[in-house]
Amino acid sequence: MMRFRTILKFISFILLIIVFLTGCATEPVKQQEELYWPSPPEIPRYVYEGALRSSATLMEKGTAEQLRGMVTGENKTDELSFSKPYDVAARDGKIVVTDSVYRVAIMFDVPRRKVFAFGHRGDGKGKGVLQKPIGVGMDGKQWTYIADVSAYDVKVFDALGMYIKSIGSQEFFQRPIDVAANEKGDRIYVLDGGGINSEWHRVIVFDDEGNKLNEIGRRGSGEGEFNLPNQLTVGSDGTLYVLDAGNFRIQAFTPEGEFIRSWGRVGRNLGNLARPRGIATDSQGNVYVTDGAFRNFQIFSNDGKLLMFIGEPGLEDKPGQFVLPAGIAVDETDRVYIVDQVHNKVDVIRKLSETEIQQIVSTQGTLNPKKPATETKSSNPASAK
């Protein structure tokens, strides 16, 4: 009887804590100060929004809910997380991250508040299973295209992560490492990275039926030639941008593959490239490039003018700090998603609207005086290493 009363008292105590914490949950919580780039007193252009790390990012529980789960036994520990995130694509609230170690893609479906892995089951007939997913892209239908380097193809999935088809084969590719599609999804650009000892450094273009349309480039350093290219992206106007990493430059092409322009050179100063790893474009046609040596991403106009850079080295895993930035994406709302392969996260940074900028400027005195992870006046972004 004494033991039964002790148990009742313990349960009553836990229930009282839950009621107390539930009541406190309605009280206002002090918000963290916003982190802007550039830092005050300069006019801010971007704001830090958060980081994607696991399925708990969209399904976090409050303290009261956690305690309630302890009593009822409803707590779940089978959350999805990253092992080695590689690349990211985003569209209409759906963020897809490839993981080359877990051999899956992870979908963060923000509108539905769901997080799930796909590409590990296929169609039940042996097709559609990812072997080593690397690059990823999305089209206007929210279809996901994944470069599967070990399978020598590109696998296509619908907006719910269901396998549709595969494009290409070992007959076409030596090392398919990235893929991008235009808005309609009727032009799919696949980057065949070859390797150090290969002459296959090129882009192969397919239609939506998987038919080969064109081949862009070859190994070299001239206009329209590549040396160890590692990523590509398609702008809103259809322009194709290729990150020509071995030549330390970005090259732009028409949708048909005609060379337009290039910019960039190796170096340690602003606007240079040292270890370029990812590329994306925003709604205005600006080009974003991550750099593993600078541990940041630089933003260029579509004609190669450096606009600014965001990020700094940081082992403490603070907002805007990176150790090994990799893939990058910009969605239709101009939110920027940056993969860090050491911190196992995807930082989310949003471009501010002109109205927001004016509101912030009018209250500059309330901005965070702490210097954020940007040094727009420095001539050497690598100097902080």
C-alpha cells in the first residue's frame, strides 16, 4: 500500500509540473537579437533565420510536451539526421538535402511540417534506389533530380519523393556529380566531372524524356572548356552557370550551350576563388558561390561583380560560421541554404525586402552591436582563418 501511495504522489507531482509548464508556455519568450549581414552601421541585406539539422527542426517539442511524453510513453527517438550532407535544393517550402554516407535524400517539407528520407526503397522492382547521391536540383514542378555518381545516372523523384525514372547510364557518364533543371523541367543539365586522369569534363543536356540534346565543353582552360568542374545551376532566365573549380572561375552559357562570359581567378582576396564548392542563383540573377578555404559564400552579380560575402570560420557552430561549406541553394523567396559538412547542418539565411531594410534602418540603434560573420571592408576573406 505504501508503495502504491508513493507512485501516486510521484505521478501527481509530474502532472503538477506539466500543468505549471503548460501555463507558462503562453508567457512571452525573449527573442534572440537578429543577426544581419552586413553588420551595423552598414545597411543590412540578409538575416539569419535558423539551421536544419534533423527532423526535430520542424517537430521540436516544448518542455511541457516532453514531460507529458515521459509520463505517457509517447516520446520518439527515431529522428532523421545527417551523416554527411552534400548538396541542397529548395522550392516552395520543400528543401531536399543529399547525404552521401546514408545514401538517401532527406526532404524537409515545411508547409506540411514533415521530414522524411527517400531514395532508399525505389519502386519495388529494383529501380530508383540511390547508391551514392551527390548533386541535387529541382524544377518548377518540385520534381527532384539527383546525380547518383555510383550508379552512373540521374534519378528523378516527384514532389513527394516517389521515384519516377532515371536519366543516362554509364554509356553517357564517367562521373555524374551534379544536375540542374530549368523551370519547365524540359532541359536537364548533368555535370560529368570525369576526374584528374579523365578528359570527360563536360555538361550533357537531356530533354524531359531522357533524350540527349547536346554536349557542352571539354577539358581545357579556354572559353567554354572545363577543368574539374564540380557544380552547376540554372538561373531564372535559363542561363546555365558552371562552377569550373579547377580553373577557379564561373562560366555562363545560353540554354543552348553557347558561351556568354566567365569571371574569377585563384587568390585569397575578395572576389577570388580558393576552393569553390557550390553555386546557386537568386531571383535577380545574382550568383552565390561557397568556398571551402574562405569558409563563406560570395555573392556576385551575373556579370561577375562582387556584391558581398557572408560567413566566417567557426568551430563553435554559431550562426553564419562554417568549417566546410559545400552545396548551396536559393529558393524563389531568396532564402539561401548552405550545407556545412562538418557541423552537419544547413544554415538558412534570408534576403531582406526593401520594406524590411527601411524598417531596420529606422531603428538602427536597436540592432545587435556584435559584429556578425561578415567583413565587407576586408581585402582578404581568408585572413580570419
